[in-house]
Amino acid sequence: MYIKIVIDNIGKSFGQRLLFSNISAEVASGQCLAVTGCNGSGKSTLLKIIAGLVRPSSGQIRLTLDNTPSPKERISYTGFVSPDMAMYAALTGIENIIFWTKVRGVACSKSEAEKLCCQMGLGGAGCDMVATYSTGMRQRLKLAVIKAINPPVWLLDEPSSNLDVSGRSIVKELIADAVRQNAAVILATNEVEEALYGNSTIEL
Ligand SMILES: Nc1ncnc2c1ncn2[C@@H]1O[C@H](COP(=O)(O)OP(=O)(O)OP(=O)(O)O)[C@@H](O)[C@H]1O
């Protein structure tokens, strides 16, 4: 699937407070757009606008597709990794991957989920309840879920938060792999090095 996301003159205010205005950019399949800016500049808000979770105050997000998607494809456009997201604490890591892929209409067997846990550095902890996970392990699980869903559009809000050096290199490889597989990746980050993964950058 080819997809192009056009961020067209987007602005956002909360009440009287203008967060940003006149933001325009494009990102297509096989590209990565980095969104940078200081704390509170609106990076997460912009990603939520792109995901359709927050309404912009001005402008619009346009999607260009090479075909008319089926209803199943339509719900699977975007995958979102965000600090605001939570995994089910009473399920194991593997059960979370199976649950979230099922919600998104993507098949994922237990052995595939196990493999993803290993790839994300969770090892045998995939069989443990998420309630027992550290914050870094929860972050790795979110990465495993988006990889399992493998959507055409990846929205990554601070994907390296709470991750150690090995976790950060997993994120780097994950983004490179998604772009190689023709996903459109939008990455919000405070990390200078991570922002360089983008083919283009928006600074808020
Ligand atoms: N629903 C909301 N109502 C009012 N203000 C909000 C709302 N959501 C976000 N904000 C405000 O908008 C500003 C931008 O928040 P946002 O989380 O988008 O910034 P950010 O650039 O991602 O920050 P950080 O780098 O700290 O994660 C913050 O001041 C926040 O308090």
C-alpha cells in the first residue's frame, strides 16, 4: 500500500493559548518525518492530530492512497506508540500482543508474539504479567505491539523513553526496518541523534 500524509497548515490552540500554527509537511511510504521541539511545544499533540485523536484548530490532515482501502485496512492505517498508552497489566506481554493485534484485525500466533518479545529484548519476560514489568520493559512491549501490527503509518511519540542503550538501538533498527518495508514513520523526539532518523524534520 502506498500512502502519503499531508500536514496542511495545521494549527492548535487550547483555549486562549496558541500552541503552534501554520505547520505543513508531507511524509509518504518509505519515509520518516521527525517532529522536534522543546518540552511542551506540542509534539505529542501534533501526532494525536495526525492520528485523528485530537481536532486541529486550523488546517487539515490529508491522506492520499493508491487504492480504496477495505474497512479492515482502514482501521489499520496507523499504529501509535505513546507515553499515554498503557498495556493491560493483568495480561502477560505475549497476551497483550495477541490482544492488540486481534483488535486491529492482524493475525499473530503465540510463537510469533514470543519471537517479537525476544526481538525487543524482553526475552522470557513475555510470559510474565505486565504488572511486574519495569517502565523500560513496558516501552519495549509497546514497540513489540506496533511491530506485530506493522501498520502503513507508524506514529512514534518518544519511542526511546525509559530505554537503555540496547533499547535505543532496537528503536533505531525498528524505524529503519519499518521505512525499508515502506511504512510512513512520524517520529516525535527530544533526542538530537534520534531526530536524524528523519528524511525531513518539523521543528515546533
Ligand atoms: N487537552 C489539553 N488541554 C489543555 N492543554 C493541553 C492539552 N493537551 C496538551 N496540552 C498542553 O499543550 C502543551 C503541549 O503538550 P504536548 O504534550 O503536545 O507537548 P510535547 O512537545 O509533546 O511535550 P514533551 O516534550 O514534554 O513531551 C502542554 O503545555 C500541555 O499542557
